[in-house]
Amino acid sequence: MRDLFKLAISDRFVWQLMSEAGLKSRMQKRYNKPTTVNDKDQMPNLIINLDDLSGVITTDITYIQLTDKTWVYMASAYDPEDRKVLSYESQIR
């Protein structure tokens, strides 16, 4: 109404008019992203300065959301010395 009729009216007046007419707002509540609290310090990277990578295996879990809103979880084990993936498994949730 402010823009259409160039009137200086308050939000309360608009709310009263809408209440009398039986109208309700169609606004959606804003989504507040949950916060993460980290109580522990990050652990140091122990293999970054190793000269010999024999016996070292790194692992990773990746979460991928598909276009149909389903999630795929993929876990892998990697040998950095040979630069090969030793094992992997994926699962749809």
C-alpha cells in the first residue's frame, strides 16, 4: 500500500487492516543454520613431514547429495605411498 498509493502508514495499521479482512501473511519462517561448537583443538597432521610413507593408510568419508535429494555416503582407504585406492564402499541413505 505504501508503494501503490504513496501513503505513509505503519506496520501496525497494515496488520489491523489485514486482520479485519481476514487475511494472513504467507511469509515463511527464516531458516537458521545450526551452529557447531568445537570444544577440542585440531589435531596436528602427523604424516605431513614423514619421509617414509610405508604403512600409512589414509581414510575419508564423503557425503554427496543427489539431485533427487537422496544422500550417498562414500568411504575410501588410500595408500599415499603407492598412490592407489585400496578399498571403497558407497551406500545410499
